[in-house]
Amino acid sequence: MSALRFDDVTIRLGGRDILSTASFIVEDREFIGMLGANGAGKTTLMRAALGLTPVASGAISVLDQPVTRGHSSIGYMPQNRGLALGLRLTGYDVVASAAIGARFGFARLDKAMRREIDWALDHVDARDLARRSLGELSGGERQRLLLSQALLGRPRLLLLDEPLISLDPAHQKGVVDIARRLRDELRVAIVFSAHELNPLVNAIDRVLYLGAGAAVIGPVDEVVTGPVLSRLYGAEIEVVRIKDRFFVMAGDVDVERDAHRHERGDHGHSHGE
Amino acid sequence: MFEYDFMRTAFAASGVAAILAGTVGFFLVLRGQTFAGHALSHVGFTGATGAVLFGLSPLGGLVGFTLVAGIAMGLFGEKLAERDVAIGMMLSLALGLGLLFLHFYTSAATQAAALLFGNVLGVDNSALLTLLLMAAASLAALAFIVRPLIFASLQAELAEARGVPLRFVSAAFLAIVAIATAECAQIVGVLLVFTLMVGPAAAAQNFSRRLAIGVALSAALALAEAWGGLTLAFYSDWPTSFWITALSGVVYFASIAARRLAA
């Protein structure tokens, strides 16, 4: 069984083909790092898998079933923005609001629901963090707490959109370690999008690289190479490898680093990605 | 002061409106849509003056107009409800139209003052019953949507992915806000709706980090401010609306101080 499967998928947004006849398969329990330039379609791909963005042609299946909106076997962690309003609230209340938030009719937060929330918090070591307000948490702690929400409903596939954004290297490593542990303990497949390969390179099974409407999946050694990336970026790309670190260079510019820096100062405008 | 019939009615009416405003206002502040709430009250002014001009009940016009405007804002999507300039324009346009209606209506002055600044002592028993029924219906509707509303307010993208109908929730909520606005306008007038809708809610969010406690506190503060204002007005003979705004301001700024001290 595959966790996520794209068959000749074309997604068109605002007259532009974000993906054109892209095909790839994410196997069950596989940890995939998803990379690509800004606007290459990382967020769009996740939203399409969630049934939120329509496909122009082709088919997407999740756990061998066609995509439906509100699919309970997908855990999703959107890119962290727009949470400024709830910063005063405790982490627990925020997670609880997600746990019960799809139900109309004044649903009660019953014992079973509380157990489920505690279970999700425990899996990311956030039970204690949840007592504090979001505004008091560091970036890394907040990401862990938000990550717990993706576990509610015990999904089989996790779609994590840029969990490393604006974290320092130590916290990046912490989040990646938790993701890897979740894959092993909960036996889920993970698609983890990022701007930079290096924080992920030792944790992931394969890499999914997006660019120029195409999606290429495979082992890091085969995908992150000059010829493949030149095609995806539509520019001459050179990959420099020093031990376990990769540097994706266009001329003398480090493409990934540059993209990351751009994103930091420009949070609100990545919606069309 | 309770020996007077009009005072008993005023206490009941302001109590009903305050509890509704405090509860609904909490979510308005949580969603960052306070300006939308403010604009709705101005639309209500147009509705009320228009209704008077055509010989209809001002409360009917107030409720009708705010309700339609609230639902429209919600349906246009989250984005519009947060767009300051568009809302600001709508707000002044509404006030301008209201002014035009008043211009055509001869006994304008007292009517205008009552609409703009409230006249809680003028609420009669049939109006009280209307307020009570509208508040009960609004709170029931709020309870029905409250879980998806909180989820959508805090994390819209995640809520959408989990199947929450964002647009429906947004429109339903602004319809509830519209009713609450109309009720408040009866007590403190359209210009001062903020004082009961936003003041207590913002203070409650400064005082508490828990959702449930925050909602209860917001309603309690609104009630205390409304009744406190009435009492002070009774003994001082100054306007009720003034006292309510004063109390609301004091409580809000105290909450900021308390938050600073706690941090």
C-alpha cells in the first residue's frame, strides 16, 4: 500500500501550472523530505493531498483511496503563521480546540478526548509545555506543540509544511528527531517540506524535489545532483557536497540559503506556493 | 432605585445585552474582528434611522440591517472582514446615509441622540422581551458553532483541512455579532457599542489564559460594567452610557497593568 500517490497530476493556480503531469509515490512508513524553490508548489501539493486545492487533471490517492476533504488518516501541520491571535492562550487550549474543532453542537471535551490529547502531547514531549501560553514558548517548543495536533485522530500520513522555518539549528535538529521518532513509533509516512536539505539529510529515506512543474522522487544521492536540479530550477545548478552537507549553487549563490532568508522576512506571501 | 419600574426594566435589559455582548465579544476579539463589529453598529444606525423615516420600528431596522451586513461580510470571506479600509469606508458611508435619513425626519435630534448614545431608561417591556428572545437565540446559535468557531479563529488553515466550513462559520458568527451589536446599541448607542462588545472581552483575555474562564469572565465584566454604570447614573444623574464607557475603560486599562505586572 502506498501512503500518497500522484498520477499525472496537473494543478493550475492563477493561470500557472504549479504541477504539470507530476507522478510519484510515497510508500507506507516512509520519511520524505520535500524540497524546492519558493513557489515550486510545496504547500500546494500538500493542500491538494488534503482535498483543499482541486487538480486540473490526474489523480491523487491517499492510502489507496481517492482524496476527500477532512480525511482523518492525514495529519497536517500548516506553515506556522497567523497564530498571533491566540498567543495568550495555553497550549493545551489550542490543541484541544483542534481536537474538538470539527464538531458542531457544543461538543463536550470528554475523558476519551482528553486522553487522546494527552497521548498526542506525550508523543512530542509537550505535556508540560501545554500548560504555558503559546507566547511564552520558544520557536522550537511551539513547533513541537503544534506538531502534536497533526497526531490527533491517529493518522497514517503526516504532511508537515516547513516545520523548521525560523528555527535555529539546535531546534531544527530537535524537530527532525521527533519526526523520525514518530515515523518509527507510530508507523506513519511523513512528507516534511523544507527550504534546506541539510537539517534533514540524515533522517529522511528519500527526497521529493519540486521545480518547473515537475516532481522528482528518489534517494538523495540520485536527486540532489547538478543535472536533475538544473532541470528543476531551470538554471545551471551545481551541487557541492562536503561530507553529509549539500550546497546547491546557482553561479555563486547558495540557492537554498537564499530562499530561506527570503522567506524569513516575508512570511505573509508564501500562500501561493 | 429598584422601586422604579423603568429602573427594573433598565437593569434587566442592560443585563441581557451585556451578557450577550460579553460572550460574543470574546470571540470577536479572539478573531481580531473588532473593527468589523464596530462597523456593523454603524450600519445599524442607517437601518434604524431608515426604519423611523418609513414609520417602522427602529429596533427592527437596526436588527435587519446589521444582520444582512454581518452575513454579507462573513460570506465575502475572512479577508474582507479584516480589511480595515473597506470596513472603514462602509462605516462612514453608513453613518452618512443615516444622517441623510435623519435630515428627512423632522423630530431628529432626540431620536438621533438615543440611537447614537443609547437610552437604556427608555426601554419598555415589549422591547425587553424582544431583547431577551434575541439574546437567547444568539447564545444558542453561538453554542452550536462555538467549537468550529474557536478552531477556525485560532488556526484557519488547519481547521479547513479538517473539514470545517470556514465561510459558513464566519457568516454565522457575524450574524450573531450583528444581533449582539443591535442589542448593545439599545443600551449604549451605536457609537459606543465597542465599550460593551470589546472592552470586557479584551480585558478578560488579558486576565486569563484559559478559554472557558475568559468567556465567563468577559460576560461577567460586561454585566458588572453595565449594572455599575446604571447605578452610578442613577445616583449622579450623569448619562448611563458615560458611566459604562468609563467603567469599561478603567477595567481594560487595569487589565493591561495586571498583565504587565504578571509578565
